[in-house]
Amino acid sequence: MQPNPITLREATASAPEVELPPHGPVPPPAQTLSWDAFDLDGDGAAALPADALGAHAAQLLGRGRPFEEKSERGRDLYAFCKRALDILVAAALLVVALPLLAAVALLVKATSRGPVFFRHRRLGLAGAEFDCLKFRTMVVDADEQLRRNEFLWRQFEHSYKLKHDPRVTRVGGFLRRTSLDELPQLVHVLRGQMTLVGPRPIVRPELEKYSIYADKLLTVKPGLSGLWQVCGRSDTTYPQRVMMDMHYIDHRSLSLDLRLMLHTVGAVVRKSGAC
């Protein structure tokens, strides 16, 4: 049984800021999220503070009609239109961006040792795994370096993101800031493994961080863009990422998808939260 849809409530007074040491914060040990922080109501619905998702995310979502309240015909129509949009937009972007893809591939190959593309196993619809494709942005022994460095490993386990990753190449840093490294994922959209808008694709060990919402995450395809990607990306906390994914699933619609696609362009231009 899936958890009930998430709702927003008015924010309470925030906790006082804690002064950090001059050298910056040390990430806490990795742990599964405690959902008690979200005040689960007696009926199992998570009541979030109004500012828990961030002002931008709350504005985009509003208080739209929950997806499960739509008729079966409405849900089927949404699925058909979403898939048609995925195919048309992904195919058009691949054709238009073909010269750019070739240029990036040559740049990656010419500036660092190793393959042009990086493949990593990600979870798709119903938990099916697929090799997610990206332009390589790191040195070839990046995984080995991560395992050898205890501080980096703890930071990675905590958020599955490294804000300042020393393994990223100079060209890779540019590709990440501009999101050009993710362009090859348009192929996954055409194949039906991903969608243009949806929750962020994750690796299997990351699933435990979704706690009671793990099963719900796997009811939809992961997205090339989505609420998390346009509302801060690496500037958000992990609980915020999870809640953004869940709230998108609960309130997904064609109009929301189109708004998020438009906001994606702005987020890429501003390089919001990119690392």
C-alpha cells in the first residue's frame, strides 16, 4: 500500500542558525532518513512545512489536483500525451544537438584519458535497472579514488553528491555546470527507459534513503529533468529531494510537466545548483 499524498502546511518558526567552524562543516555519517520530522498524520499523509520544499518548488506545485483523484480516462490520456511529448521533443533535440554532441565527444576524448561516455546502473520503472549514459566528467579511476578517501566517501554516502569533487576534470566541470553531460540521456527517453520530466534517477543503494516512499518512487520513470533539477539541485538537502520527487508523483500532470520543462531552460542558463 502506497503512502497517502503529501500536503503542505504553514511553516513554523525556524531553528536558530548554528555557527560553523572556519574550515566548514563535516558531513554526518550516512543514515536512513527519519520521516518523523515530517509529522506524519494519523491517516498516513505527510504534512510538510510550507517552506520545506523551498519557495520555488512550492510555487511551481501549488495545490493541484492529486493524480490519483483523476479518472482512469484522464490518467490514460496523460500517459499517452506524456509519451508522445517524450518522443517528439527527445528526437528533435537529438537531431538539433547532433553537432554539439560530436563536439563534446571530441573535447572529452582530447582532454583526458579514458572513454567518452560513462555508464552507471540506475533504477527505472518498477525497479528495472538500466545503464544510464552520460558524457564522462571524471578521471578514469574516480571510483577507486572515492573508496580510498574516507572523507569523500562519508560525504558521498550522506547525499550521493559531492559539492566540490576533486575527481572532476576541467572539461567535466564545464559540462556539469551547463548540464551538457546529460544530453546523451535523450537516448534513454526515446527508448522509454526515462522521461523528460520525472523524479531524479538513483542507484539501488540510494533507495533506502526514500524509506516508506521507496515503492512509490518506482511507480514512474526517472526524468531527465524534474522538480529537484529546477529548484536547486545540489543546493537542496536530501529530504527536500525526496519530498520534491514524491510531491511530483502525487500531483503530476501535463501542465506541470510543461512548466518544469520551461523552467529547466532557465535553470541550465543560470547553472542553478550545478556541481
